[in-house]
Amino acid sequence: MKNIINNIHKYIFSLFMAAICTLSFSSKAMTDNIHSWELCLTPYVGADAEMRHINWAHDFGGNVFRKNNPQGNIFGGLYISDYLSFEGGYELTAVRVNQVNLSDGDKLFGNTLVNPPITEYGKFQVKDWHANAFGYLPICDEYRVQFIGGVGIAGTKIFHAGYEIADSTGAKIPAATYRTFEDTKTVLRISAGVQQMFADHSGLRFMLGWMNTARLGTIASKENPSSQVMVKNSWTYGLGFFVKF
């Protein structure tokens, strides 16, 4: 287990260094092409269609929540030059409705079930605002293709509301246990991707992002503190369209 944790830390450090190197390459490109390092202050806006992969400790939500959640990202930013921009945006996953059947001995939010078989119903959503610094490295001038790397922060909010019903006969019994899990924290965000300009003022980009959502840690239910979920880190990937002004 210790080796696995160490490998994860090394991988995260490698991602971070890759993003820093991208910004360094961007600075070198600006130095080599001094005429491109003129303050252009070009604003841009766009939207990404994404998928967020977020995992949980198995007995603390992992056997209840879906790991893959479609989401949208609306963003806007300002190019300082051809090689550097600052961007902010807002991401929101679709509301996912879960229905999971559990039996005696299964774990539900950290507690071992000793009741008849139950069905857990619930809805789940993640949303965040984010701010990033991006560096751009041209990799194919002929087709206007650039590599993107960046670092930033995200104010991530995770919300789940659910209830369980004894459902061994298929009938929904009114007596139910209701739980909500909710927390918000600012987390590290690292991004990398590729974009292609189709014209002077529009283009497509493919982005991959990693977020340190494990920082949210263990979240206890407001109604029953013994019920807890444990969040791990998350990934996003998606395709977007943007327009420069």
C-alpha cells in the first residue's frame, strides 16, 4: 500500500512538473519569437463537453455512486500573448440518479447493513468554479496546432442526497432513512491538451484535467454523522469549441 501511495505521489508530481515545463517552454517560445510577445489582450469564450471520472473508497460510497459523470464547462479568458492566457470557468455535472440494491453484510456509507435487503435511492452532482494559467507551445504551425499545459485552482462542491427503503418484497415502505452529504473545498487543478485553430478567431480543443478532490476527504452525513463518504481524486476529459474576439 505504501508503494502504491508513493507511486501516486510521484505521478502527481510528474503531472505538475509537466505543466510547469509547458509554461517554461511557452516562455522560451516567447523569447525566441519576440515579435509574438506583444501584449495582445485578446479575450475568448467557449464551452467544453466533458466527462468527469471521480472515485470513492469502496465501502464509503464506491458501491453506491457512479464513477463517470457527463458535465459541461463554460469558460472565458484573456490571451496575454500567443503563448500565455488566463482563464476562468464553471463546470457542472448532470444530476445522476442512483438506485442500488444492497443485502445483509454489505457496507453502506461505512456501516455494515444488518437489515433485510434494501434499495438505496439518491441523486448526485459535482460543480466547481476554476481559474487557470495556460501556456501554449506550437507543434504544427501549418495546421495551427498547439499543445496546452496549465495549472490552477478549483472551488469544488460535491452534493448527494439519498434515502434507503426496505424493499425485500418490492413494495416501497414509507419509513426511510434520509441522508445528505455536502462539502466545498478549493483544490489543485492541472490541465493538458491540444487545440487547433480553424480560423483566426475560432478553434477546437481537447483537454485532460486532474483535480485533487481527495482533499475533500471524508464527508459525514448532516443527518447521521456515522454515515460517511470518502472522496478520491478525479479526472476530466472532453472536447470544446472557443471563439476569440
